[in-house]
Amino acid sequence: MTDATSAEPYRRQLFDVLERGRRGDPLVRAVDIFLVCLILANVAASVVETVAVIDDRYGVALAWFDRFCVAIFMLEYGARLWTAPEHPALRDRSAWRARLAHATSPMLLLDLTAISPFFIELLVGADFAVVRILRIVRFYRLARYSPVMATIVGVIAAQWRALAGSALLFAGLLLVSGVAMYLAEGKVQPDRLGDVPSAMWWAVVTLSTVGYGDVVPVTLAGKMVAGLTMIFGIMFFALPVGIIATSFQEQIRRRDFVVSFAMVARVPLFARLHAGAIAGLVGLLTARRVAAGDVIITKGDEADAMYFIASGQVEVETPAGPVRLSEGDFFGEVAMVSEGARRTTNVVAARTCELLALSVRDFRHLVLANAEIGEAVREVARLRLEALAKKDPPPS
């Protein structure tokens, strides 16, 4: 029987594939594409299955396809649970505690919800249409593979106070508009606007600018209330949209992809950090994707950040010739050890790269909590500066 120790390398490899610890790896990309296509195809099949003609003709085939999809999703769910002890945030726990914690995470709960309709159908019968439609919840599993969807969720979470304030203002406007219309039209149209709840329903559809054809104000006061309600409705609907759009634009400008726990934990310099420190780093690091041939650092520019290579390769131009750095290496560390330092060399992306940038200010905060990291970076910087002075290739 294979013991837990001998299974750990395979578990680690599977974790890297499922959690995209090695971005750009062909196998990781293939698995992601397969699962995304399978989710989209399953959701599409669940939608078209509601068409009577299609269900009558292809219902059996669609049912077997759904079983196939559920089988794959169950294997994926089980694999994610099995690899949970490899998650950097859960490494300090026992295997079963790590799996229990991972099983209660939002994405794993969503995965469980996505496959639950199949088992509910087995209990209540295949014709339970409401449960069959619940399959569309599988669409939201795409959030795991889409940085944009994850960014939107992050934007809403970050701006919840501003959005809650907008909702409060909208609720106040809804109440005022409903009461005003009740006072203006309640006696004239008692069957439609004869009470405040009915008038508030009119206010909801009017504020949303969709109109309500069979409830039209007939008095001058009612028309004035309706006009002001529509004008304020446009203004108040624009408020949360503007908040989300502005924050989303800032997030996209700040990072081209989502920095994950797995990406940070793969950097050798951070390998010895505990889960809490890695979690803090996820918030400090800014992600940047650069295409092959792009200049990342220009000699003579002010040094303001250092970079860790999550995937890809960069080429450092030195007097002794170009030196290539790859996944796990870092560069630009002179910015961390010298106040107001200038870049000493050019760095160009040899391949498409995903980089993690750490600003000087954030590095100083990190060193206060982890002195070993600061010492390691300073030592590498010293060796590279000495190598440059001797016109020798710097160590990677």
C-alpha cells in the first residue's frame, strides 16, 4: 500500500495543475481549457433541454452527457479535496483538518452545489424541472478560471460601503416617490395607487426607467412627481454603476491577472514563510503580464520596485553578455537596498512573463515582519553589484 509520504509528490503536482501553481504550463492550460469548455457545454445543454422539441428528440443523449459532466466534476471535486493539504494556507494543519477547511471554502461549496442537482434528481425523479434548471449554477464555477470575474467580485467586496450607501439613498428615494405619488394620485386611482405599497411598486418600475404602461399619472401633481422620479432615477442608478466602473478600472490597471496563494508560495524566497505571511504578501504583490520582447527595466531609470518571476523568462543585459532568469528568480532588488537608486542594467522579457512586483515601500513593511527576507535580498543584491563591478555575469 502506498503511504502518505510517497504520495506527496503526486499530490503536489496535482495541486499545481488544479490551482494553476505553474501558470503557462501546457498541462495546466489544457486542463483549464477542458474544464471551462465542459462547464459551458453543460450549461448550454441544460438550457436547450428546456425546449420541448429538443428534449423529445435528444433528451436521452443530453441526460447521458450530463452524467458524464457530473462524473468529471465529481473527480475534480475529490481531487481538490485530496490536494488540500498542499495549499499554502492549510499546510500547518493536519490532512483531514485541511480538507475540512477547504471543503467549507466558497469555491468548494459552489462546486458541491453545482453537482448536487444530479443527486437530487435521483431522489425526487428525473422530471423535477426546477432541480434540472439549477444546473445553470455551474456557470458560476467559471469564476475560478476568469480573473475578470474574480476582479468584479473583489471590486464589489472592496466597495461594499459605497454601494450600501447608494442602496440606502435609493431606498429613501423609493419611499419618498411612493408616498408622494400616493398623496397625488391615491384618491384619483384608488385601485392602482390607493395605498403606499402599490405606489412604491410604481416607483420601483419608474426609477428603473422601464415604465409601467397601465399606471399613468393623470393629475398635474402626479405628472410632476413622475417626472422628478424618472430624473432622479437616472441619477441614482448612475451612482453605483460609476462606483463599480471606476474601481474596476483601477483594479485592471493595477493587475493584469490575479495573484494567488499558489503563485506566491512557489517563489523560493517565500517558501519558508508561514501561511499568514504569504496571505499578507498576496495583498502586497502587484501582478504584471509582459509579452516577449517587452522592456521591463531600463538602465538609468529610478528604481522603485523589484520583480519575482511567476512564469516565463527574462534576459538581463550585462557587460559580459545576456543572462537569463526564469521561474522563481527575482530581479530589480537594488531598489530595495539603496535609497533613490537607479537601474544598473536593462531587463527584457525573453518569453511571455507573469511577474509579481513588490514596491520599495511594501518591501520595507515586509522586512519589518520578516527580517530573513530582507537579509536574503540584500545578499543577492550585494553579489550582483560585485559581479557587475567585475564585469562578470551576475548569479541568478
